[in-house]
Amino acid sequence: MTALGIIIALAPLTGSAAALAGARARFSALALAAGAAAALGGTITLLVMLSGGRPLEGWDGFLYADSLSGFFLMTVSGVTLLAALGSVSYIGAQEDNGELSSFQVKLYFTFFGAFAALMLASLESGNLGLLFVLIEASTLVSAALVGLEGRARSLEAAWKYVIISSLGVTIALAGTLFLFYSASTLHTGSNLALTWPYLLKHAAALTPQSLRLAFLLATVGYGTKVGLAPMHTWLPDAHSEAPSPASAMLSAALLNTGMYAIIRFLAIAHARLGGTYPRAVLLSFGFASIVIGALLMVRKGNFKRLFAYSSVEHMGIIAVALGFGGALGLYGALLQVLTHALAKAVLFLTSGDVSLRYKTREAGDVSGLLAAVPVTGGALLLGSFAVLGSPPFGVFLSELTIVRAGFARGSPVFPLLLLALLGVAFFGFARTITGMVTGGPPRPAPAAAPVPGSPYRDRATAAVTVVPLVLGLTVLLVLGLWIPAGLDTVLAHSATVIG
Amino acid sequence: MQYLSASSTAGVLLDLAGAAILLLAFACLASKLFNRYVVYYGAQSWVLSFAAGTSAAAFHSTELWILAGLTLAIKGTAIPVAARRVLMARLALRRDAAMSAGLSTSLVAGGALTAFAYLVTRPVLLPHGTAAAAVVPLSTAVILLGALTMVLRRHTVAQLIGWLIVENGVFLGAITLVATFPFIVEAAIFLDIVAGVLIMIVFVSGLTRQLAQASAGELKELRG
């Protein structure tokens, strides 16, 4: 079982290996996709094996995976698979038309593989110190993806990203120190003492004052990576400047990895401090994020930034759901993690296709997408409805669960506020997207008219563009209609881990 | 877990080292010249290495001795030298003009943050009479001062130094608060810092080549 854990974390490195060996973009992307598929398969095997109840443990707790880790591993490896498939055509086309040099392509796949591997590894570590190390390393590696295009704008975004996230994660390290300190009455001589299952088991012996500080610092610190307001400022820049498949990874995988770290701290804090304090912290950051995300979405502009604001909003929803708590709230939060990840990956991948065809990232310059490129336009429309929580897609179900959890807690104020904010977000997002999808081609034919012909070299490449979109939307649709029994068990069991 | 008492020799030395580290963070905040930033950061790392050595001697810990050595070699020597050679010399950086607040305002704000650090950490968290009770407020203050440097200075190099000061503050807290932090983790944190500095240097040089001056204040194309 230990071997399985290692294979899952190392599998995406196939993409890095192929790129380092000098393969072209298409082949590296396919190698990456194969690795991601192996990781996904391994994760599902792991989840089946974990259903016996015993978690995967090894090396003094440095390696630890229970169903909660398994669930996040599944989300991240699934997103990696979609983004790798998206890279086949996106990076392939950019390599063909000379927008990316062969060195940049090599850089992209090397760091992409390492980025995915580091995130998967961080989800498999029970040691909170190592969790910090791996998450910080994933920041550094992904900064290279953000700055890949080397223009002043992308370098600026990468700088903002790396400096703000590093500071944030360092604050989380201070939180980890205080958590460790709060356990000073326990025997803390061994490596085991900084593993979260050990701390959770001995939660009664933790000092409440320093635990409180530890939870707050960890939420602020890892919240920076999650993109919770007001620490979200790096997020729109990084998401809009990164190549689209990398944006999908940032939004759908990286943010969730940060959320996973917060959830681990939440479990310990909840066990010792009870619900009130963690709930107050999470509800404040969550609602701040939803408000800011929703308001920023109303402005029309760069469509990749629009998706990024929507990520801020959704991370806020997840934080609020964790704050609502209870079996229902936690179930909804986790389901939202999965459904948002799928929907957002699809949206960022369509944005890649759109920006290749229209040579712009401004929503105002794009129109008539449905007529010009029916598949991409359709995926954009469906993906947008999915992310906004329309039935019959999965996000509807998870948001419904979260609102129900809010009402179940008693006061109707918070769930009603949540519903109102979701309405604002719907309005802002849909306004921009309908403008892009409907109508004819942009009339005055500015510089940003759709480039004549296909940006892809051949039909096969163009066809591959469709694969991740259809795959993601299908899973989203299925999740909206029916939660498979296995997934239901995993979600319910993970919710009991949190408390 | 064992605690150092504040009145033991090691406790007194740690306390002194903590105070020196705080003063050097203030010195950085009060300076306008790029090479001063690097000098103060280097000196701070040397004192930090001394503090780690003191802690190592008190706890008879080989791992802490190694960390003291690593601090001296990497933070005290390699990073300052790299910063001078790769950034200061090549980019011809001298005076830092990109500040959001004057020096005196910065210092007043720094003083307020230091007081705040004492207010938050001292009374509730720590048992009295231990070295940790004396040093942790200092390290919290260093973290806040580093963050303040990052906020008030708009030049990318100054922000990088600010982050490194924050890192030093966390490390000072680590060696006094939890001397037994797992070694592999500590070593890996070092690795992260080195990688972080390297990648940041790449971005700073890239940005400087693109813009005449890599001041984050002039990075205005993207707005949150």
C-alpha cells in the first residue's frame, strides 16, 4: 500500500521526464496525461482499499492517507488529467505557430509535472511540517508556469504570486509552530508528534490559547493559497497570465490543496475548541471572499479574470460550508470542492481555445462564439451554467446541500445572505458570458477578430481539444443527477474525519 | 518537552540574540540603500546562527548544530553574496526610492507592531520565566517588521529581503519554542528558501530587464 501511495505522487512526473528527454509538446502532454490517468487509477484503487477503514500509514507518519486525502487526491489527479489533455492542443498549437520556444515548452511540461506531483505528495503527508514544505515548493514550481510567457505582464503576475503566496505560507508555518507548541505537554520528541492524526487523537491535551492562534494563523496563511479574501490579490493576475491549462491547475487543483491544509487544521481545532471559534473564523473569511468575488464579477473585462473571481467566490462558499459544519455542511463542502474543480477546469480549458482563436482575453472583443465554434461555445455556456449552480449539474447539488446545512443550523440569516450573493454572482457572470457566446462575429472586425482558419495544425489536434471538455462536463452532469454509492461513502466518511 | 529557563546562561544569550535580531530588522526598515539591506540581513542571519548554536548546546542536539551551520552557510553567506553579485552589481542598484512611507513613519509603525507583538503573545500563551516567553514576542515582532518592510517598500529586491526577514523571525521562534521540530522538516524548509530565493532572483532580473526599474509600485498593468 505504501508503494501505491508513492506511485500516485510520482506518476505525473512522466510529463517532466518526457519534456526533459526532449519530446515535442504533444508527446510530453500525452505522457503527462498518461501519468495523470495512472495517478487517478491509483487513487481510486487506494480509495477502495481504504474503505476497509484503516488509513495508509508509513515512515513515522510522513506518509498518511485516509479517505479525506483520497478524495482530494482524486480531485487533483482528475483535474491534472483534464489539464494535461488540454495541453495537448493548447501548448501544441502555441509551439506550432511559434508563440512558445522549444525551451519554454520544455520548461512548461517539466514544471507542470513537478507541480502536480508536489500537490499529490502534499495531500499524502500526515506531517504538518512536511505539508508546509510541499505546499511552498508547489508555489515556487507553479510560479514558473505563471511567468512562462516571459512578457512584462506575466512576470509581474508571477512575482506577485510568488511573493504573496510565500509570505502567506510562511505565516502558516508560524501557525504550525504554535500548533506544535500547544502540544508541548505531549511527548514531542519524535517525528510522529507533528503528524495531524496524532495531534487529533490527543487533541484534549492541547493548550487552547496557542491552538486558537495556530488555527487563525494557518487559516490566514493557507487561505492565501486558497485565495480567500482579503488575501486573494495574487489570484486574478496569476490565473489570467498563466497558460490556460496551467490556470486550470491553479484554480481547480492548487486552491483545493490549500483548502485541504485548512481542513486538517480545522479538524484539530474543532476537536479541542469546539465549533464556535473555528466557525467564526471560517464564516468571516468565507463571506468576505464571496462578497468580493461576486462584486468583481459584475465588471466586464478579461474573461480569464472573470473565472478567477469566480474561484475566489467558490472558495468562499466552501469556507462558509465548512463554517456551517455538521455532517451536511461538510458533505456539501467536499462535494463543492469536486464539482467546482471540474467546472472550472472545463471553463479555463475553453478559455484557452477562445484565446487561441481570437487572440484576446477581453470578453468585450469576443462574440458569436456559438456560431463560429459551436463545440467551444457550447462548452463555455454549459460550463458557465454548471459553475453558477444551475441544475442539472453537480454544483447545483453541492450548493443546495450547503444552503440546507445553513438552514439546519438554525439562523436563516447566513444561508439567505449566501443565496443573495449567489444571485449577484450569477448576474455578473452570465452577463459577460452571454455576450461572448451569442450574436454574430465582432462587427468592426478589430485586431481581435477570430483568426481565419483553425489555430490547430490538423484535425486530430482540434479534436483533442474537445476531449477534456466533454469528459469534464459529462462527469459534472452525472454528479448532478446521481452520486455513485462509492463516492457517497467516501464523502460521508471524510466528513466524519473533520468532525 | 524541556524548557530553557530565562535566567540560565543559554536563556540569557537567546534573549540577547533575539533582541539583536529585532534591532537588525529595525535597521533594515530604517535604511534606504540596497547594499545595507543585504548587510543587515546577513548580520541578522549570523546572530540567528549563534542563537541556534546556543540552543543546540543547551539541548545537546546534533540536529540543531547542523541547522546552525546551515544558517551560517546559506542565510549568512550564500544568499547575501548571491544577492550582491547577481542583483546589486548587475542591476546597478543603489538607492531605494520606491517607498510608500517615509523612514520615520515606517519606524513609528514598526514600534507599534513590536508593542502589538508583546501584547498578543506574552501574557496568555507562554509560561513565565522561560526563555521562550522572552524570545517569542521578539520573533513575532521580527515577523511583523519583515512583513511591514514588504508592504512599505515597493522595489522587488526590498520585498524579497522583507520575506527573508519574516523567514528569520519564524526560525527564531522555532528554535526557542519547539527546539525539537523534526529535522527533516527543518532541512526541507531550508531547501524551500533556497529555491524560493533562486526563482525570485530570476523574476527580479527578468522584470528589471523588461522595465527600466523593477519597482513593484510601477507594476501597474494588472490590478487586483
